Amino acid sequence: MYDATESKKIAEARALDPTDQEIIAKAIDDGVETAWDRLADQQPQCGFGQLGVCCNRCAMGPCRIEPFGKKPVRGVCGANADTIVARNLLDDLATGAAAHSDHGREVVEVMLETAEGKSQGYQITDETKLAALAAEYGIKTAERKKEEIAKDLALAFMEEYGTAKGKLQMAERAPTKTKEVWKKLGIVPRGVDREIVEGMHRVHMGVDADYTNILLHAMRTSLADGWGGSMIATDCSDVLFGTPVPIKTRANLGVLSKDKVNITLHGHNPILSEMIVKAASDPDLVKRAAEKGAKGINCVGMCCTGNELLMRRGVPIAGTFLDQELAIATGALEAMVVDYQCIFPSLPQTASCYHTKVVTTSVKTKIPGAIFKEFRPDNAYDTAKEIISLAIDNYPNRNPDRVRIPAKPIDMMAGFSEETIRKALGGTYKPLIDAIVTGTIKGVVGIVGCNNPKIKQDYGHITLARALIKRNILVVETGCAAIASGKNGLLVPEAADLAGDGLKSVCKALGIPPVLHMGSCVDNSRILVLAANVANELGVGIGDLPVCGAAPEWYSQKAISIGTYFVSSGVYVVLGIPPKIFGSANVTTLLAAQLQGITNACFAVEPDPLKAADLLEAEINRKRTALKI
Ligand code: BF8
């Protein structure tokens, strides 16, 4: 046990945000284990694993390669460090691509069931987007009901997953020059199911041993995610729930209420979270909450499903990946309702220290100790009511003596979809292009990705975003990076005062923040579309644009796929956490240098966010010089 001063000191080292620090200190004082403690317990972490030279793929192993040129230089099968590192990377990347794309498939299935009248509580909301997508897919719209069009579109999306056409319709959005690079490399993305299956085939012992060949397939798989599975998830969610427009809300653990039933929606798919929020205003449930002594039902978001909710409904967001245990440690949470991805398996253990109930809802994500309520489209509203009832009935179990809710939620603004940005600029990207040409805005950087307890929570995101806007670089964000900026006050128009004079003038004229929240992690596809549309207007490739990416605090396999589809599309990406590739000099050189000669982009690794800002600015200047601007 620590005394209060020690807990505070530890908390300050773990997180940037004072509200997070407050609850980290409380968790320490309450004796609750969190990811930071588990990371400490794991020290020292396996050096072979960190370098990517550990292979546990078959029953002749596990094998590891000695990284300093001594024996063993090969696994039992004969694979060397290059093969092992590249195979491990493809395996991780395919896992991430599968997570995004499987999420997308579930949204498509709900769209189909909704179109056929078989779902409960969903509807086709955005008819403009539906019509635009139908035109893209050659689906007739004249004199047809929206449900008929949506049914054809859902079937067309399903076909994309395993298409026999050998290419994706969605990827046609990419500029010609970018697609030519893919063609030359033999990485034109086909259906994401196929790329993932082929990836799993290649990493089987005795299949692909050529690291270059393996990495090319990794690039292809990532493209099928970014321009396929993820893009479908984004577009289909917009049709069902509406395309985001600017909206105000609040962020940090202070959004929990001291006198309402608190429900945190954590995970990724809006299919679940949208329905819980909808059911939370059901008069029966509001009455039931009042009967239990609560002043209402307070739904808040967490992680990417939180992003989905806040950008469409203005639902407040409690925090990022590393806030999930802290939300429980406030002692004020009646239920943590999850679907999948980024859910700590330890949540029921955390919850057992308080009264919180952890509810899992997907057959894909069962966690020992959690309550399982299967959530299906055909009974979605009824199940949502059942889950909320469970939270309401748990309200009297809250122990006020163990509750601490931070005082001040922070105002933020979200909802900057590609459509909204384009519309705000007058239907064309010309004003943005002009601002970039004159140097008023030097370029654009997408800051994306997670928290990782290896770095002080949100420090990487916020330090980098502040440094970039000061240099007149517009920042667009998704995922936990965007939530971090919300918690730290960068997502309000007033934050333009922190920007350089050029960017500040543009933000003030448009009334927008210098950091734009573009959505969840699958919504990185919105950044791809934005870049594609700007490049198409200029008649260049994405790789020619002064546009870069960064993932300062990434942890997830999904982030590997995201980073790779950006680099494969021509966007230079700086990672704040080293990927597990340094056991192979060849793999490292290919990803961090040689790719630049092919896609005009590569990866860099820089844990210091200020140095990362220098790298990003230098790359933006390189591309500006090449464009002669
Ligand atoms: O998909 S940013 S910690 S919540 S993986 Fe997870 Fe990373 Fe957050 Fe969203 Ni994305």
C-alpha cells in the first residue's frame, strides 16, 4: 500500500489528464489492480518477443533467433529472422484487419435485416448517403423505396468481402496514380476475407519464406481493410445512423453522474451502443430508475463505440482505452456494457471491487465473470431494455462512501466527417488546397490510435498535436487519439489560439477547432477518402500530398493494419511505440526506408512526440517542395 502522496505521484507519472490522475490515485488507494500494475509485473518483458524473433507457430517450436548473429540463426524448420519477423507482422496485421472488417460485416448484416423488416428498432436514416453509395455500386434508385435500395446495397457490400471480381469497388475511390502503384506492386486489394485467409495460409510453416513477398501481402491485406472492411463499416453505419455533422459534447470521467444510473458503453460497433442509448429514454425505464431513487439514466461512451455515439448523438465520452478500469474505479458505474475489441479481460475482476456489473453482448466476446446477454438485431430493442434494467436494479447497490467522480468534464466538438468538411468548404476542396498552396496551412497530419501503458496516458497524443498545430499543420484525429484531444481541450474552436497564425486564421474564419475529430478507428477510412478526394481534385496521387500520419501511443493489431494501409496509400507514418520488427534488419530497412521509393511513404519510429513533430514537418516540407509549393 502507498500513502496518499505516493499514490498521487504514481498517478501523475501514469497519466497526463488530472481527472485520470485523480482516479488512478483512488484505484491505488482502493487496492485495485490496473494495466499499469500488470505492465510492471511483466518486467522485464521478453526481448525475443519485442524484436519479433520468437516463433510459436508450430509444434516443432517455440523457437527464437539469437539477435546478435550467434547461434541459433534459424528455427527448427529453417526459418531465419527475416522470415519469422515478417510472418509475425503479417499475422498481427491480419488479426487487426479481421477485427475491423468483421465489425463492418455485422453492420452490413443489420442493414440487410433492417431493409427486409427483420430487425427491431433500426431504420435507414441517411437517404442522401444511401443514394450516393447506390450510384457508386450501379444500383437503381428511381422510384424505389429506401429499403429496396438498402437491400441491394447490403448485398453488394457483402459481395465485396469475398468478391470474385479481383478488386474492390470501394478502392475505386483512390486516385489513378495511387492505384497504379498498387498494380505495379501486385497489391490491388481483393476481398478482405480472401486477403486474410491467404495471409493465414502464407504464415503457415513451409509456405511463404520470402520476407519481401510476405510484407507485400501484408500491404495488400491492409488495403483490403482500409479501402474495404473499414470503409464499409463507416459508410454503412452512416446510412443506418446518420452521417456525422459538427456536434458539441463533453469528455473525461467527470461525465459520470452522482445521482443517475451510469452506464458506460465500451467497444466498437454502433449497432449495440446506438440501441442502448435509444432505449435509455424509454418511459418505462425512466420510471423504473426513478423508483430506485435515481434522477435518470446516464449513458456515456468509451473508446470507439463512444466515438460513434458522440459524433452522431452528442453522447458524452468517459475516456480512452486506459480509462476503462478507471471508470469502474470511480465507484459510480452501475454497468459496463461491451461488445468487442479493446476490452480488458480483467474487467470483471476490477468490477468485483465495486458494485459494477460487466455485461458482454457478443457471442464473439465472452468473459468469465461477466453477465452475458446476447444482443441480436431481431430483438435488439428488447435486449437493450433488459440490459438497462439490470443497471437500474444495481443502482441501490452503489456505495456513496466509495464514489469519487472528477469535478469537471471538458467541452469538445466532434462530427467532422469527410462530407461535413467538404460541405463546410463549399462543396470543393479548393479553399483547403489554396490555403495549403499559400502555406497558410502547411499540411495535414492524422493522429490516430490507442493508449499504451508503456507511455504516460495521452502525453504522446497531446504533445504531438500541440506541436503540429503551432507549426500551422492541421490535425485530424480518430480513435482514442481524438478522445485524448477532447479530454485535453483541443477540440473546441477556442483551441485555435494555440495554433500558428495561419492555421489560427483559417480556424477562426470557419469557427472550427485546429484538431478535427473524424470518428472511430474504422473511420480512418474517412481520412483516406478525404486524401483521395483532395488528390483527385489536384490530379495527383495520395503519396504526392503533404499529408502524414502518426500513432504515438498505439498498442493494437488494428493499428498495424491502419498504419500499413496509410503507408501503402502513400502516407508517411510515425509510430511512437516500436513495432516488433527490429530483430530483422532487412524487414526494418524495407519498412522504414525502401518503401519510400515505391509508395513515396514509409514508417518511422520516434517515441519522443516533439521529435516526431520534427519528422512529420520535414516530410510535409519534402512533399511541398516536390509539388513546387
Ligand atoms: O479501435 S484507438 S485502443 S478503442 S484500437 Fe482500441 Fe486503439 Fe482505442 Fe478503437 Ni482503435
